Amino acid sequence: MSQDIVTITRTEELARFCEVAKTQPYVTVDTEFLRERTYWSKLCLIQMALPPSAPVGEKSGEAVLVDPLASGLSLEPLYDLFRHKGTVKVFHAARQDLEIFFHDAQLFPEPLFDTQVAAMVCGFGEQVGYETLVRKIAKANLDKSSRFTDWSRRPLSDAQKSYALADVTHLRGIYEFLDEKLKANGRESWLAEEIAVLENPETYITRPEEAWLKVRTRTNSPRFLAILRELATFRESYAQERDVPRSRVYKDDAMIELASTKPSNEAELGRSRLLLREARKGDIAAGILAAIKAGLETKDLPRPKNDPQGKPGNAALSDLLRVLLKAKAEAAGVAPKLIASSADLDAIATGERDLPALKGWRAEVFGNDALRLAEGEIALSARNGSVHVVPTA
């Protein structure tokens, strides 16, 4: 089968394919990458497929692999295609792919269609996988034997090439099905709102000073959190600058331990149970000690993460909102978590109003009634096995 698979290794070959793609209504795209040993993803392979009816040349094909590791290959023709608004760029679960292109070229494919998001909007459930869509829509099965493979090694095997191409060839039928379904149910604007998030640079920017917010801890002491914030800031900056995974600097459990024990010198640092040996000396050790010192001395103490507004929650209202969300999600045929998270519901119950769940299509489906419920304007009633909204006035 590999003899029929076109692998592009030269810029002029890529340019030819992309010029044909610009004449087509859409092109499906996927990538393979590695991130185990780096902070930033290493792009190893790009797969693209045109509609089956697209004209192809003798040395091209309707579905191709692009080898970004090939010597001298420029991806500028691809980026030019991404800028071309006449061709829809179709991905599945695009976020990681988009992060690669944003980091490499500071651009996003436009216009963009994400089949995972579209499938959720169309009622296929939360975070629906590509394999599930292939089975349900394309009525096919995927060979996933090459899923966990080193895509940076060359040459690629026949199995790897076939596996990679399957990620874009089946995607064509899935896109066409979901596109039609969105038009039929009038939810194109729902998808557009979700795509806008994917195309927002803020989605892919990790600021070191905000990294501590993603660390799970049971301790909400402001001083502990101040030290944790400084340690997380140092780790993120160090990892970004040297392009190494943050876990190679130190893991979350070690950082939490350090924020609790507060070592002040290398001898005390050496007694850490969880800190990697390489982090107990040199630049990392110096950075840890400086971060702990800064956290102990700062007067800018962070608020506890679990109560960002400093307001007491309303547990009963949170429970009612959960019932409302389940009923509204079932009626709309979408996954509840796509509309609002448990944290969103708790935030609404404390009075927070600047939330995605209260804006756009989510407001139409759930948010407007959630606010009415919070204000006592409606109540919930169980009737014939279903939950109904009842005006209180």
C-alpha cells in the first residue's frame, strides 16, 4: 500500500499540492508530534486529504503525507493555504495541532472546522473520539496499532503511513456529514463560538505567573499559595526557556512539598523526598530557593483558588442548577459539560456572572434560565418523569 502513498519532502511538491487545495471547498488536516522530551511539541508529520473528486497530478495525490523533518522543506506553502479563506481547513480535536502552528508561525488556519467540537454540538457526547466518529458516521474501523509510535524516526513504516493517512481520509466523510447536520439543525453559530475560542491566541499562551492556578492542592493558606505561585512561575519560565517538560524540572508533588517545608539552603533542599536529584543543585536549586524566599517575603498574597470571589457558596442552589443543566442538556441533545462545568454552577450560585455558561448559545440553552432560577423567578417541577421550568410569579 505504501507505494500508493505520496510523501512530500520538497517545498515545490508541497506548493503544488497546496495550490490544488486552494481550488477545493475543503482540505482535511492532521499532525503527528512528540512532546515527551520537550516543552514545545515537535512536529513530525502532517497529513492532508482533498475531496475525492479533486483533480490530482501524476506526482501528487488526493491524500498526502508531508515530512516536516525533511532537509530544506519549508512549510510556507502550507501556511499560505491556511491563510486562504476559500478553503475550509478541517481538523479533529484541533487544539494541539493549532498550538503547534501558532507557536511555529503565529497563525491559525482560516476558516477552521473542528469535527470533535461539531460532533459535540450535534449530540455525539463530550470529547467524542475520532475512532467513534469513524465507526458511527463512516461505518469503518481504524487500525490503531501505530498509535503509540515514535514519529520522529525515519524511515516511516508502511503501517505508520497507512495509520496516519486514515486520520484524514475518513475525516472527509465525517466533515461532510456534520456540516450538513449543523446546517439542518441551525447550530452553525454554536460551532462558530467554539471555533473562536480555538482561534484565540490566549488559548495557547501559558504565562509563567499564572501557572500556579493549574496546580491542584488542598491547602489554601495565602502564604503557602504565595510560595507555590513563585515556584510554579520559576518552573514554567525555566521549562519554556530550555524547551524541557515542566516535570523534568520538578513535578507538582515536589513543588507542593517545597511550598510546605520551605527549605532555605541547599542542605535543607537535599532532604526533600520528592525532588529530582538534578534539581538539588545548580540553576534549578538556586531558582527554587529564590522562589521560596520571594514567596515568604511578598505582601501580594493570592486568594485561595477554590473561592476566587471570596463569597460563600449556596449548596442548595448549586444542586438545583445541576438538575436544570441536566434537563436542558437532554432537551438540546448536547453533553452537560459542554454547556457548563460543576465549577461554573458553583460560581453562578455564589453570584459570579462573567462565565461562558451565561453567554452566547449556552445562555440560550441554559444560562438565561439559570439566572432566572438564581433570582427566584422560576422553580423546577418534576412531572411525568421529566423536569420542567415553572414561573414563580
